[in-house]
Amino acid sequence: MTNAPSPTLDRTSSALGEFLDETLTGLKVELLHTLQELVRIPSENLLPAGNERDCQLYVADCLRRCGLQPDLYDLADVSAL
């Protein structure tokens, strides 16, 4: 007996793959622009306070435009750091 995936799962996976491929291809220019902007933001983890806040704010703004509500944090508020 083999553990071959069911035909339904194969069709679903294939359809999802095609959907993601088409969607990401359509967003290629926007994704590249977002990545370029993101890497331009200085975000080195410099002691003692780090330097990630501007990067957090940029990503949070991108997520809000997508309808999400991101949580932001300060390094001082994260006890493990």
C-alpha cells in the first residue's frame, strides 16, 4: 500500500499553487518596491536600544493597508532581549 495523496488534495494543491503563482506574478512590481523600501530603512540591532523601530513602523503600515492590525513593541518592553 502506498501513501499517495488523494486526487482531491492534488487538485486543491494544484489550484492553490496556480492561484498563488498568478497573484504573486501580478504583484511582482509592488512586492519588489516594498522590499526595496524595506531594505533602505536602517534596522541594525545596535545596543543598547536597537534600531528597528522605523522598520517596524514601515511593515506595520504595509500590514494596515492590507486590513491587518499589527502589534508594535519597544525593545525595552521585551524582557528576553
